Amino acid sequence: MRMAGLVFGVCVAMASAALAQPQSHPTPASNDQVYEQLNLLLDVLNNIQENYVDETDPKALIYGAASGMVRTLDPFSQFMEPKASREIKAETEGQFGGIGIRLNTKDSWLTVLTPMPETPAYRAGLRPNDRIVAIDGESTRDLHVADAMDKLRGPPRTSVVLTIRRWPKGLLPAASKKEEDSDEEDVSDGSSTLKDFKIVRENIRIESVQHRMIEGRVAYVRVSEFSARTTADFRTAVRELLKSNPVGLVLDLRYNPGGLLAAAVEMASDFLGHGQLVVYTQGRRPESRQDFRSADQALCPELPLAVLINEGSASGSEIVAGALQDHRRALIMGARSYGKASVQSVISLADKSGLRLTVARYYTPNGRSIHRDEKKKTGGIVPDIPVAVSREAAEKLFDQWEMIYEPGKKPRSAVKEGEFVRDAALEKAVDLLKAGDAAPRLKVPAP
């Protein structure tokens, strides 16, 4: 009955949590009902342990039960095993131990898309289109990119050995039938070379901010996510752009899935100032409302601003767009955003697993619910100026944003220049700002 003891301990802890709820707030089920339901779970697990055809792993069963329980809540709540919990923490902190590389798959083989600048992979001399045929001596044939990244990440100052096959000028030959049918680690065509690279891992920063001037007049900042480093990187980028005296700024939040609430609030604050309401959250209980306000001073209080969003903009990016729209501080352009406006709290559990639990929802300053309702077809941020973009063009634009870094060369897009598609939303935003058409529509807060 070892399993029963383990499960009983979990059940008692869960029941104790239920009993610990303040009595002034009635729970949906009585305590007797909770115990009855927990006993049902215990019966199921005991039956599996005693009667299932194969031996079972107690921890796997507990994790499976926890995952299934959380999946009944909503798409964003999640039970995370220790490994996944560590990865989530690394992503939100904006750095992790690794070699600094982006990967894809070509002809069933793991292939370098690009090393990131100033990282161990970049300094070691890895190049775009290098084929990784082995990691620490193990073949990568048919290895999923996510599994490869797990192998490449690790504590700083530890090393990993990559076996690389390289063709002249970094170009791969067309896949041959011989290569496709081979079960060997790799096939040489006589022109490629095979070499081992021993690379020492370091803390890798997640670069979430890109910036540039467009036509020397309009500042452009693209933010791909909101991590712990986003605020500092964003402010550095904006200060540098302001030196060129731009006539306006385009803030590109397309395909930004969100991230840390604090980083999103701070970004909106940089354009608002004056202690204005940026967003508020509301949980189950009326007194759980929490307001998030901008700082008194703004980094960019008056510069005309256009914000680009699309169906891939969610959570933190919707908070920024919604606040700037409600305060008439920016023109919102593009397509309706995703509509993910629930607040997840990440709770660390005793065995280093984690629980990402929805505890509240976001509302814009004017009280609009951003959260999508599939039945009513509501939710998300509706742009002030819609700009229609085909799915094919949107996918190509996303590929164009991916930068390739090669030692000794200037960064370039992953898409060849002759294959670029027009960025209609960005062009329209730039035209409005250059012509001064955005300013009359905006309301800059009075000091």
C-alpha cells in the first residue's frame, strides 16, 4: 500500500487546502463532498496499482492525475513537471544556460538556422546551414528541435560536443535518395567536411527587442515577448532612437504572446506617465481587484505613436495596446488581437514541479474585458485602423523578421531580399506618422 500512502498524503494536503478557505466565502462543494471525490481518486489509483497489466510508476500516476485535474479548468492553467517548471522560469527571467543557437530541420536532420551574436555558438564559429549530425556522440537524425534544445541547454560552464557537417559556403546539397534512405548518422558527398565543436555553455540572454530608424524619420521598435529584461532593453532602444529626432514611433507587437505583467505595465507607462491606470485585474472575489498604474514621468510622453497588433498578439501585448487605446495615446493598427486576458500565477510545489493557475482576468482602463469568447465572437483588442493581411503574407513576414548572424558579415533576414513581401501594416503606420496624420487623432495627457 505504498501507493495508497503517497496518494493519501496528496489527498489530505488537497483537502486541507480546501478547509483552509475563509469561511466567509462559501465553496461550491461541501467538505464532505470534497472528501468523497478525493476517495474516488484514491480508489482509481489503488485499482491501477493492484490490477493494471504492467508495473506502474507512482510518480507518473500522480503527475498524470494532477495534469488531468488542471486541464479541466482552462487552456492556460497547467501542471508542470520539474523540468518544464525550470524552463518556464528560465524563459520569464530572460536568460538560460545554453550555447546561443536557433535551429530548424532540413531533410530530417537538425540544422543551424543561426547562431546568436556574442554567444558561445557564435564565437565557436558555427554558421547558418551547418548540419548537426550528433550531440555528445548521439545521432540527431529525426530528433525534434525541442528535444535538441533540451540537450543543448544546461548549467553554465558545462560543455557539449556538436558534430557538424559543413558544405562550402554553408550551402546544403539537394537531398538525394541515398541520403533519405540511409539509417547512418550522415552521408558524405565528397565536398562536405565533418568536425567536432566543443562548446562551453553560458547564460544566454533572450533578445526580445529590435529597433531601427525607417527612412531616417520614423522610429521602429519590435518587441517579441515580455521577459524580465524587456523593460531595460526597450528603454535603451527608445533612447537611442530619440537621438535621431523621429517624427513618430511604431511599436510592433505582432505575434507577441505576452509574458511578464510588470514588463507590459512598464512599457505602457513609458508612453503615459501621470499615474494613469494601465490595467486592472479581477479575481473571483470582489476585493481581489488590483490596479496597475503608470509612473509619474514617461519616457516618451508626446511622440506620436502607432501600435501594430494581429491575431498573434496576446496577453501583455494586449494590455499595452488596450491601455494606449483607452487613453487615446496611440493609434492601434492591424488585426484584432488574440484575446488572452487571464492572469496566471506560477506556484512552486514541494518536489520542484509547478502549477500555473489562472487566478484573475485583465481589464483595460475603461473596463473592457480583453478575454475572447468563442461563442459570442468577442474579445481581443479591435484596431482603430484595420489592415488586412493574407495568412501567406503574414507567415512570410514572420520569417522575414528572423535574423541570420554569420561571423564577419552583417546581419541579414532569413528570407532572401528578392522574396520579401510588403509589410502593409508597417507601411501604413509609417505613412501616417510621416504625414502627421496620427497626432490630431491622439490625446496627450495634460501635465
